[in-house]
Amino acid sequence: VQLQASGGGLVQAGGSLRLSCAASGGTFRSYSVGWFRQAPGKEREGVSCITSDGSTYYADSVKGRFTISSDNAKNTVYLQMNSLKPEDTAVYYCAAGCIPPAYWGQGTQVTVSS
């Protein structure tokens, strides 16, 4: 499975972005899919996960602001990010598998200005 993340950019605090993670060479249907992020000088952390049966999980820091969803017909998983904060600034990665991730996509930069 190859993953392609997109949708990052520069946004002001309070704004929104939607990240997409598209799969090729396979499907997400048998995998959980996770979003992770890594800020400069910090370790990579889990942000959200959606399982193959549609259950969703969120880090405490993003609960109520981020929403993960999947479109099986498009083989794509989304991360809707609302009420963005400067501390959300990071490179965001998607992965097939949450604990542990099995396949990583390349990252997409999210920058939130204050």
C-alpha cells in the first residue's frame, strides 16, 4: 500500500484545513488508518485513528476540533481540522495501521499562524 497525504498549508489561528490520505496499490479496508504529526524538535505523536469498522480515536489535544473520516469508494481518509491553534503546527503523516503503523505516507506541512 502506498499512501499520499495532501491538504496542508498555512492558515491563521482559528481557521480550518482538511487533510487527505489516498491509498494506491491496495485498499484501506483491512487496515486502521492513522494520522500522526511531528513538530520541530518533538517526537512524532498520534493524532487520530479510524479502524476498519469505523471506530474513531483522537488525542486529547485535538478532541472536539478534529474529525477523521473515510471514503471507501475513493480509498481516501480525511482529517478535518477546525479551530486550529499555533501548537497544531507540524508535519502531518498518514499511516496504514495505528498501533503500530505498517505503512507510512509522506508528510504534509501544516502551519498555523497566531
